[in-house]
Amino acid sequence: MTVTAKTFWEFHVNNPRIWVLFRQFSQELMARGFAHHSADAVYHRIRWETAVAATSGEFKLNNNYRSWYGHLFNHLCKADFFRERDSKDFTPIMAEIAAYPW
């Protein structure tokens, strides 16, 4: 599955808890003194936390979005916390990012 800015944004808006947890866990790592870390590790922690906290049904967390969350975190926090192998183009969704109630 090729993830575009549009498909990422649709997932993001429909799953706000993922961003809340991604940001929270990333900020915890920064507060512990890490200069860089892995978006994959944060994503797996989200997977763990949502599996443990789930009361019914199975929660699916698609790996195709994890690098987008890392890029989004770096972009919004003006940080270089997650190393970026490729450059995500947020241009198509910049208006939505700017208007989103973070």
C-alpha cells in the first residue's frame, strides 16, 4: 500500500488517539534525554498499550503510517528526533495540519 499525504491524513483524523499516544511517548523519550529514537519503537509501544487497554475487538495499527507520524512529530515540534530516510511531502495537507486542533 502506497501511503500518500491524503491517505495518511484520513487515517490520522479518524484515529486521533494514535497521535496523542505517539506524541506522548515521543516526548517522554525526549524528557529522558534521548536526542534521537525510533518511530518504529514508539509505534510498537502504541500497539502494546492499545492491546492491553482494549476492552473489545481487535485494534489494527498499520505499519505504513509510522514514518508519517515520525515526520509529523519532527515537523510540528521543529525537531530532528526521528531520523528520516525519505522526505514526506506534507504540502498537499498543510492547510489541514495548520487548522487541526492539536
